[in-house]
Amino acid sequence: MPLLEIENLVVRYGSALVLDRVSLAIDNGECVAVIGPNGAGKTTLLRSISALKDWEGKMSFQGRDLAGVSSSQTVALGIVQAPEGRHLFPQLSVRENLELGAFLAKEKAQKDTNYEYVLELFPRLGERLRQMAGTLSGGEQQMLCVGRALMSSPRILLLDEPSFGLAPLIKEAIANAVRQIRAKGTTILLVEQDAHMAFELAQRVYVLEEGHISTTGTSKELSEDPSIRSSYLGL
Amino acid sequence: MELIQEIIIFGTIKGCVYALIATGFTLIFAVAGILNLAHGTFYMLGAYFTYTLFYVLGIPLPPAILLAAVLVGALGMLLDRVFLKPMRSSHTYVLVLTVAVAFAAQEIILLTYGSQGMNIPNLIEGSVNLNGVVVSWHQLLIVAITAVVLIMLWLVLTRTRYGVATLAVSMDEDGARLVGIETEKVFNLSMFASAFLAAVAGALISPIMSMTPEMWNMPLMKAFVVVVVGGIGSLTGSIMAAFFLGWLETFTGFVISPKLTEVVSLVLLTVFLVFRPSGILGRRLH
Amino acid sequence: MLANLKTPAQRHTAIFYGLIMVGFYFVPVFSDNFYLLSVFTTAYFYIIFATSWDVFAGYSHLMNFGHALFIGIAGYLTAFVDLHLGLPPLLVLPMCAVVCGLLGMFIGYLTLRMQGPYFAIITMAFAAVAYESAIMFSEYTGGEEGIPGIHPLTDSLIGDYYFVLVVMSLIFLFLLWFTRGRWGLVLKAISQNEDAVLASGINTAWVKIRAYSISGALCGIGGSVYAYSLTHVGPTSMEQVLSTTILIMAMVGGMGTITGPFLGALILVLFNELSRDMEEYRLLIYTVMVVVIIFFAPRGIVSWGQPIARAFKLGGKRGQAGS
Ligand SMILES: Nc1ncnc2c1ncn2[C@@H]1O[C@H](COP(=O)(O)OP(=O)(O)O)[C@@H](O)[C@H]1O
Ligand SMILES: [Mg+2]
């Protein structure tokens, strides 16, 4: 049984159909990427999974039906997102942001372990614990965003364009962190416009175009597909 | 010298009442984006409920005020859950519905209690001479209670789990939902706190100012001024602006003309909205 | 205009409002009861106020909580000009329109960048400043008492009735024409997505300022006729309650439709007057009814028009598609 299974997901904004019968499945421990052009519906897909947006169709997580589950409950189930736009708490410190990441965590020991883990992953956050999140640089904010998500021990981590708008060096640091998270066995659903990064990090890739999945396959297969190479890899 | 003392003392008392009114108004605006035109209604109900609990049911004054404030808080939650929840994101709907509720409440109070002004007794009788300025004990108590209430609010917001969650929601609602905060619960608690604070202010003022079915207008206007001057969404700003307004009004009344006290807030409001919008606009509205 | 009535639903709407309007002209034929005529005259005033409110606030969704400002300014202007210069109403009305139009333009300019709640507060504040000034500068304004003795419009009740009705009809028709055309579309589009309209090369600031100016000018005409009709103007003509009542009428009828505020004003004024024998419960019932209508029909009672028409098989399928 897949960890997260989505069948015929349909999402609308008003009368506009944004996701049209999207189906995908992710196994435990996998790292799967969704790529697609701007406006394809990638963010909408992640927002629906996190119950920030109403949807129709079928979604299940660990066999449990996600219909009617609130955003808070999805976090409790272990579906955690580092969203597009980061959505940090700008007037709170880095430490407070991380603590809020563990809002639903019950055990203090687990919280402490996660805290250590995040600071190990992003040592730069450790140097800025008392700084307000709103005053961090873009790269640091992205680290904090991923770090905050890790604070609640995710079963599946949803990453929405984590490298967007970052300088190459910082981008590499984020990619590195994703590799480490993956190596620890956390399942990852990565949304990316940067297809190079997606192919490098993910085992399998879905291509989302205008609200539906146009192609899917392993990273290796797709990176050899001539049409994908020309439209996404610029080759 | 005495004049300056008087302005400081009476301005501070006024400022306390404004601070109680405005913090709740700011809180629910920052958290849920609700500009609640029925906020003055909570203030009014705080006074009238206290009156009934005290005179009709014979409950001693301090618990009567507390109980009245809790009841008003519950009504606030009810208003939010029943009327506002379906369309919280529409400013238009929220504005018109809350103003309509305010008028309906005014009529209910008018029918129940009549239009004549009423008072409740002071919490403590008597007065004290502060360096030549005579102040009633009740007025001093208003200052003390305000201080305690505001400190408690601050402690709740910074030290408790749902207090911090409230701050988080006011800064980024999606972010808050993504860490698992139940925003609906935060809205409910904020609405409770907001109505509770306004009710306390209404009950504390009514030994000094008569309660009437129209008494909800004044606090609403003051809340606007305080919130605009202090910066929407900023609790600290609101509290500072509340005292600023209290002093400025008292100064105007004592030094220039009592006729002008009401105009002060209007002028302040217009000047700030027109000439200092960038300096005061809160996060929520850029 | 008739060329625009393409669908049966639109034709039925036009017939519906046309009949109401014609009916208004025949009221004095059936009764010259003073009370009845004055109730209808009051309704016409509120129709002017609510529909002129709608052309800016209803279409742009910027809640104007101080529309009575224009009523008061026009009223005081009318009193000054009438009592000191002795100009005839037919000169005074355009004058009030111009002054209030310019005032609308000025406020529109000042408040251009303000969003929903701020806009609500600032409009409230402007009207309140005017209200307080009217009380404060009592040498000129008569303070709380106001200024009595404005000359009446005509020398008979029926004459006044028709004067107000004609002004109301002209304003209503003008607003229908104005909002059903390009300007109405642009205003609606701005309220939905201002950036997109800007991107298509339209100066949205100017569109909004212009709509506010028209809103003010028409309300100014109404305010002037109102002062003539009462032969008196006072600070109550710019009270917050009046502004709020206007906005509630528009919301109850259906914002951004012109016909909605027309119906809202008519129904609420008639209800308010006809329920006089409920004595003290009248205002309670009135306010509670308003809350209930807004709660159940946030888009106003005009939004009931289509279901009702469908129930009676009016309009038909094409009507729904075309609206
Ligand atoms: N809040 C919204 N309201 C209306 N339409 C939206 C909203 N958010 C996104 N959309 C539309 O949904 C489509 C998909 O957007 P999104 O999921 O953000 O795409 P992506 O993340 O792939 O760039 C776009 O056409 C966008 O215009
Ligand atoms: Mg996106």
C-alpha cells in the first residue's frame, strides 16, 4: 500500500478547473518530484493535500481517507509542508518559529531531538536563534521554513519549490539538506520548476501540465525523454 | 503645575479605558481580519449585564463584573460562530452585518432598560487627594485593573500555547495552519477575549458615565482612532495610542475648551489616515 | 437602452421596475392623503441616497460609511444660497451637484489607496468631522437646531411629490444607463482584480474617482431637494445613523446592481412606516429583520429575483445564461 495515494483529484478556484483528475502515489521512503510550468497547479496540489484548499476525489494516507480531515489533523497524521512563500512568522524569533513547528508534538524529548536535528542540518539557523524571522535573508528563511516543517517529525515532507529565487550556493545547500532528509528515510514530495534539481533528487517524477499529469516515470527515464529534455531541461 | 498633574492623572484614567477597548478591537482584527463594528456593543452589554447581575440578582459588584464580562465574551464567540464564520473573508459582509447587529442590540437594550441613563455604584467609594488633585478610589482602581488585565493579556499571548498560536495566526494564517494550529479555535478564543475586555471597560466606566442604549458609539470611534494611530494589528501600538489619546483629549478639555475634546479624536484620525497611512498601516493590509 | 434588453429575464426586470415607476406617478391619482404621499416621498429620497451610494461603493466594494456627508453639505449649501441669495431650485440643484461632485473627487483622491476597512473608517470620519463642525460653528449653521425657513419647492404637497419623483426617476435612469455600460463593467472588474484592469491599460484611479464624484453629485442633488422638502437643514442630515441606514438599504437590496438599492430603500422605508402600529417593537423588528436578510442573502434581495422568476417560469433558460 502506498503511503500517500491520490486518485482523480479535482480542484477548482471558483469556476476555473485548476486540477483535473490528478492521480499519483508515493511509497514509504520514496522521494518523488512534481515538475511543471508556472501555473500548472503544483502549489494547488500541495495545498489540497495539506487541507488548505477544498478538493474532490480521493486521497488517502497510510490507508486512511483524507476526506474531511482538517489542516491541523493532517499535520498530526504526519503530512507536513514547507510551503511556497514560506509563510514564516516574521515577528517571532527563529527559535520561536521552530518551537511553533512542534506545536502538536506531545513529547518533549522528541521535540528536543528534532531541534538538534534541524540545527545540525542548518547550522546557520543556530547562529541566528534570537533573530526575528522576518529579518533573515531569503536563503535562511527557506532553511527555517524546511526546519520548521521538520520539527513535527513528518512522515511525508511536502516541499514547494524550496530553491526558488535563491543564489546557486544557497540552492546547493538546500539540495544537500534535502538529500540528508531523504537519507534519513523521510518520504518527500518535492515540487520544483527547476527540473535539473528535481531529476537529481527524486527517484520518480510526475510532470504536471495545465492541471493534469502528462507524463510520469523514473528520473532516469524522463531525463532521457527528448520532449522533456527540450521543454524542461533546456537541452 | 497642578494643571499638568490633573492632565496626567485624568488622561491616564481615560487612556486606561481606551486601552481596554482598543486592545480587544485590535486583537480580533489582527487575528481574523474582522473589523468589528459591534465592538462598542460588547462594551455596552458589559455595563448593562453588570447592572442586572448587581441590582436584579443581587450579586456583589466584583463577581458581577467578572460574570458579565464572561457572558459578553460568550456572546462574542456566538456572534463570530453564527454570523461571521460563513463569510469572514468578506470585509463588506462583516462590516455591514456587525453594524446591523449593533443597531439591533441598541433596540433590545432600549426595550429592556429604557432610554434613561443608569449607573452602577463605584467599586470602592470615597476619594483621595493626590498631591492636590482629588481622584476617586474607583478611578484609581480602573488604572490598577487595567494594568493587571493588560499584563495578563501579555502573559497569555507570550507564555501560553494558544496565546503564542494566536500571535502566529495574526502574523501568518496559512503558516499557522501548516504547523497544526486550529485557527478556528484561535478565532473563538480571540473573539472571547476581545468581547471580554470591552465588557470590562464598559462595566468599569458606568459608575462614572451613565449607561444609555447609545453608549456603544463612543468606544467604537475611540477604538478606530487608537487602532489607526497605533498601527493596525499592533497591540503595543494600540496601548500607547490609547494613552496618547487620553492625555491629548484631557489636555484639550482642560486647556483649550471642553467642547473640542470630541473633535480631537476625529482630527487625529483623519490626519493619520490621510497623511501617515504608510507609517501606520499594519501587515495585514500591506 | 431597450436595445440592451436582449434576454427575456432582462426584459422582465425592465417591465418590473417600469411598472413600479409608473405606479409611483399614479399614487396621487388614487389618494391625496398627506401621510401616504409623505411616506412615498421619503422613500424616493432614500432611493436617491441608496442608488447614488451604490454607483461607487456597491460597484467597487469600498464601503462608504459616510454618504450622508453629501446630504448635509448639499443641505447647508441649499440653505445658504436660498436664504441669502434667493436663487431658484433649478439653479441650486446643479450647484449642489457640482459642489458635491468636486467634494467626492477630492475625497476619492485622498482615499485612493485605502483598502476596505480603512476606507470605511475614513468615510465615517469625514462625515463625523462635518457633523461636529456643523454643531461647532453655530453662528453660521445654527448649531444643533440647524437652519429653518428654506423656501419650499412648490406651493403644494402634490407639486412637491412630483418634483421629488421626477428627480428620483431621472437619477435612477441615469444610474442604470451609466452602470449598464462600459463604466459599470470596468468598476466591477476593478473590484474583482484591480491589477488586471490596470494591466489592460485603464486608469483605474480615475475610474474610481469619477464614480465617487458621480456618487457625490447625485446624492448632493438628493440632499438639496431633501432640504427644500423639509424647509430645514440640521446636523442630523449628516448623522452616522443616516449613512449607515443608506448602506444597509443598499446591502439589503443587493449591492452593485442599482436596482437592488432601489428595492432595498423602497421596501425598508415602506416597512418602517407601515409598521408604525407595532409601536416600540418596530425598530427592533426592523433591525433584526435587516440582520436576518443580510445573513441569509448577503447578495441582497435582488438575488431572489431569478429563483422567483424561474418558479413562475419567467425568463427561461436563456435568461439565466444571459445575465
Ligand atoms: N487563490 C487563487 N484564486 C484563483 N485562482 C488561483 C488561486 N491560486 C491559484 N490559482 C490559479 O490556479 C492555477 C494554478 O496555480 P498554482 O497551483 O499556484 O500553480 P503552480 O504552483 O504550478 O505555479 C493558476 O492558473 C492560478 O491562476
Ligand atoms: Mg507554485
